[in-house]
Amino acid sequence: MSNQNYQTMSDEQLRDYVRYHPQDIEAFHALMDRLAQRPGVLCTTDEEIEAELRRRIQAQQD
């Protein structure tokens, strides 16, 4: 499978493909690149974790 095909897969499809084809290093790197591009949230205290969870719950309800 070519790298171009990895780009057309959904996150779930690519994750499943990597899970069932662990020898495909290109697919693994495509998945890791995709995950690395996502913004992360750094929570260092319990209060920050609670605030982030509340923000996400509120966003889902809106």
C-alpha cells in the first residue's frame, strides 16, 4: 500500500490497519505523524484536569 492511500484512510481505518499489519513501517509512521500533528493538552494539577474535563463535557453538550 502506498503512502498516498494512508492519507485517504480515516483515523480509525489507519489505526486498525497498523494493528493488523505491524510489519508495515510506512503505515505506522503515517499514523504517528498524524497523531503528532494534533494539539495536546498539558494538565499538571488535579484542578487543571478537572477544568479540562468540564470544558470538554460542556463542548459536547453545546
